[in-house]
Amino acid sequence: MKAYQMELCGVRRTLPFIPINDTTAFASFVVLSDTELVSACAPEMARRIGAVDAIVTAEAKGIALAYEISKLLGLKEFIVARKSTKSYMKNVVSASVHSITTAGEQHLYLDGVDADKIRGKRVCLVDDVISTGESLHALEVLMQNAGASVVKKAALLAEGDAAARTDIIFLQKLPLFHKTAEGEYEAIE
């Protein structure tokens, strides 16, 4: 395989392979600017998530999806955990994160104003892909630090071992890939 062909909620996409190491790769899935895919998937995500007080996502790939889901759930806003602090942010809450799609450790930050909005609330964490679970875990720690209760965790895709998790909502499995002797990639089942 030179690229991974995927269909999600009736929308087809070709995902390029990104090597993790010499023998393994992941298929690069970016939903951030994909209006067609977000519009197709958000109704099913909203249906599966159901009633929550807030939708929370990490900057940046889940933002468009979180927006559309929150709109469909009738919420007035959604919360974005930032990857850097901004001058307007006061009483910042933070947590660290490391994922396979980001080199090195990063931190997530929540403005104190946003933390106040979700304190004591039932929230759903939304992301594009859950793989190692590190980003999701950092969001959970951030929510705990902000006093929110994580009642749902959702993503469009669960990659590799994440697809076996029973604590997340996802629409489809995205396999990891093994490099063959011919230099092609095949799905790891």
C-alpha cells in the first residue's frame, strides 16, 4: 500500500503514511480544515455523545469537530485547551502531553475563565484520533485540575490498540501499519 484508503461516514479520504520508526507507520488523518468530513461525522458523534454540559478539545486538530458537535448538541460554546499561554490568560491551569504525532513533550493550558465555566460540569473530551491515549490523558488531568468531571471521551478514529478501549466513543478503527520487505505498508491487525 502506498497510502491508506479510508471511508468515514460516507466520505472517502486517502491518508499518507508517516513513519514512526523503521518498521512502523501511522496513516496521517487531519480533519481540521475538512468541512465535508466534519459535517458528515459530527451528527453521529453528537448522537453517540448525548447530553453533556460542555465539549472540550485540545488545540488544534479537534477544534472544527468540537465546534460542530457543540452546535448540534445545542451548547452555546466549547472549550479549547491551548498549547501555549497567551497574554490574556489568567489563573492558568496546565497539564503535560506527549503523543506520536507531536515531537517531544508539550503542555496544555486552560484559561482561568474557561476553567470557571466547566468547574463542577459534566464534560466530553473530543479529539480527531485517539492513539496512545497520552493527549487524552493530559486533557483528563487538565479537567481534573479545573474541577470538571469527564463523563465521555470521543474521537472520530481509534488508532491501533486504542480501538480495544471500552472507555471511549469512536466511529471507526484506524490501523497502524508495518513496513514490508518490499517497502510497502500493510495494516497491523
